[in-house]
Amino acid sequence: MRTRHHPSKVTPAAEATNSATPALWSTTTSSFPAAPTPKPVAAVEAKARQVLAVRAEFPTESLATLYDPLTMPPALVKAHQELDRAVDLCYRSAAFPTELSRLEFLFEQYRQLAAPLLPPPPVPKGRRKAAPAAE
């Protein structure tokens, strides 16, 4: 089973990991710009399971209620923070200092990944130079 990544970006290690846990892999990595190595993938999968386990502790709550910033259970906040850190470690040795820096990095990774698949941007047409005035 391949992830939604460009085929040349799927490593043999990621391919092996995908076959071991395809359902969880596809839900946790469908937005990864690059296939991480097995060790970080295992950590992400464990933290994703933790998020699901915490959500299961609130069976009568809707997702809208669980993810309302004013009422989100502290255990769910913590589980998502740990998941974010595990995802961060797929790309670098330390967590990103801010959510914005994480997003900027991941969008740049995605831009580089998608660049070969997209047509080149149109070249803006410059203004024509006016013909020299006749003297």
C-alpha cells in the first residue's frame, strides 16, 4: 500500500511500515510531505492511538464539542501536543518553537514535493517599451 506521496518519495522502510499498519498509517500520514523513517513513524502511530484512546473516554461527546477550544478536555490537549511533537521529530531533532514555524516548514516541504507535478507558473508579460519619440 502506498501513501499519497509522489511514488519516488516512498522509501522501502516506509513501504514496509505501511503494510504493517495500513489503516492507521493512512490516517496519520496522509498530510506528511515526505515519508519518515520507521522509528519516528512508530512514535507517531503510538501517539495517534493515544489521541484516539483519549477521545474514546468521551463517548457521548461530539467531535465539535471535544475540539472546541473553550471546552477541549486537558487530556486531549496533552495527547495532541504529544502527537505534534512526534510529528516534529520526523523532520528534525527538536520540536518546532511555534505552530507557525511548523506550518511554514511543512508547507515548504509540500511545495518542494509538489513542484515536479505542477506546471511551471506563467511568466508575467512585461510592458512594452514605448518607441522612441521622433524628434
